[in-house]
Amino acid sequence: MKLRTLAAVWAATALLPTAALAQSADVGVYASAGYSHLTTSDEPDVNLGAITLRGGYAFTPHFAVEAEGSFGVKDEDFATGTGANRITGDFGLDYLVGVFGVARLPITERFSVFGRAGAAHGAFSGEARQGATRFSLDEDAGFWAAGVGAEYFLDDRNGLRAGYTRYENDDEASFDAWSLSYVRRF
């Protein structure tokens, strides 16, 4: 009887570090790198591409904070209006940085969904032409942002993340960002 009790205590003690290690994989520093597709629903409809880098800290498996930085890699030509009112040009993202609070809901050991909300600041630039007149399109603005997404981890450290974030400001400027990233927990 004492031998069984001793064996059970020893087995439980041996498993404790493993359980603590499994939980700690969800807590701590993480980073991600990926591609974001940004689009506006305003006229003219503009589609941009960006490389997005994120770094964060998960306080618990359910709550984290993260910083995000994106820089444009795909500009777009656009055209709007007709006749003498026709405006053509090109437009692109210079940079977009933000800070977010993240709430996660683990569904399985490797899959979770999340929501995030925060603030961002971005700069956009381009050039427009109306007939012989050319003018610069420089926009530097702050945004409120909120989004949702999902993460799937291939093992304890390496995963994939897909997300959607809506960026809006008081001047009614807004855009949507869809992203796909590689995630690494440290």
C-alpha cells in the first residue's frame, strides 16, 4: 500500500514540471511576421499590400498586449470620375504602427480565436493628376482599430495566424486589413 502511494506521489511530482511547461508555452513573449492586404471601401477603391511585424507579451493564455508595425510593399494606381472631372493617380502605405490589447479564447490545445482593439497611426502617400494638374496625396492620421482572428500552432512554439482588423478615424477615413502571419513563441 505504501509503495503504491509513494509511486503515485512520485508520478504526480514528475508530471508537474511537464504540466507547468505546457501552460507556460501560452504565456510569454511572441513575435510574428507576415503579409497584410489593406483595402478601402470608399471611392476610389484602393488595394494595398504591406509586410506586417508584431511583437507581444501574453500575460495569461487569455490576455496579451502587442505592438504592430507595417510598411507598404504594394501601391495601387486608381482612377475616379469622368471627362474633365477624371482623376488618376497612385497611392501607397508608407507605414502603420499600433498597440493592441488582445483577448484569446483557446478552443483546443493548438487552436485559438482572438479579438483585439487598440490605436494606430499611419502615413500614406501618392500623387494624383487631373488633366495637366498634379497634386500630392499625403495623409498622416491616427486610427482606432479593432479586429478578430485565429491562430493554429503546429507545435509548442511555431504557428500560423490569420486576422482581420478595421481601422477608422474621426474624419471618416477607414480601411480594412486582412493578414496572414507566421507566429513564434519564445
